[in-house]
Amino acid sequence: MNAAKPYVIIVAGIPASGKTTYARHIAEKLQVPFIGKDAIKEKIYDVIRYDTLQRENSQLYGAASYSVFFHIAECLMKAGVSFVLESNFTPASADVLLPLVKKYEYSPLTVMFDADMRTLHRRFCERDTTDGRHPGLVVKSNVFNDFDFFSNATSPLRNFCIGDKIVVDTTDFSAVDYGEVDSLIINFIKQE
């Protein structure tokens, strides 16, 4: 799909809301690059093998991942390539992305994945015990086991937005009409 103006589909939201799976899907459907912050953090972990028991390490390498992540986004924008960008964006992330969107004249669309906070917390705690979870992403700190800590730490992620916004409630994955979300994104691209 080609648009006259390049676009960036920003898939955002709280951890365990289904962002990454959907972001990969829509990037493939649109035939554009997918850039995910966690994929970068996994590569850093594979080289460095930092101790994930130390929350400071996770924060340090998470910050390094974001630095590389935003650098790749800017490289794609310099080349005028449309793409999908996925992460747990904080409102402060807009301070980095918005100037890039304006500078390179991109059409941004935020797709916010959200759900009932207790459901998200349960999923978040359960996913670290699955065999498929990359070891560099496993949160071994018990602080996130506390619901109030998790809720306070992640609720601000709901406030991120650049451009138009679509909100996808994934409290019940089986109730989500992903085809409708695809259609909304495609209609956004066609209008740009």
C-alpha cells in the first residue's frame, strides 16, 4: 500500500495487552517494516547477557533499546519509508517522536491497546513463566507482582498519543474484531 505521504502506525499500550502480536500482523498486512523496542532489547541481551535479576540492568538496557529504537525510526523517516513502531510508549516518548513526525512530514496514527488493569496484571505475571518468553524480557523483580505497583507504573502509558488515535480493548482477546482495526488503519492511510 502506497500513500502520497509516508505514515507511521504507532502501536502503543500497557504490557500484556497484545500490542506486539498485532503490530507484527499489521506490518505484514501493509508490507512495511516493523520496529519493536523489545526485539531490540532481546538482541542487546543476546550479546551482553545482563543479569535480569537486577532491575537497574533492565532499566539501563531498556533505555539503550529505546535509544536505538528511536534512531532506527528516524533513519526510516529520513528515507521516507512508512512503518509500524511498537512499544510501551510513555507520554514523554511523544517528546522524541513528535518532532521527528513534524520534521519528516509523516502522518502518525496511534493504535492504543488497553484492557482491564487486573486482567493485564494477571497476563503480565503469567507470561514470564512461559517457555516462549525471551530471557532478556523476563521481569524477575517481584515489584511488578504487586497490583498497585503495576497499576501505578503502567497507567500513564494510556496517555500517550501522536496524531489520530484508535483504542483497542483487549480485556477479552476473542471479542476483539481485528479485521475492523485493520480497516480503520487502512482507511486512515488512504485518507492521507
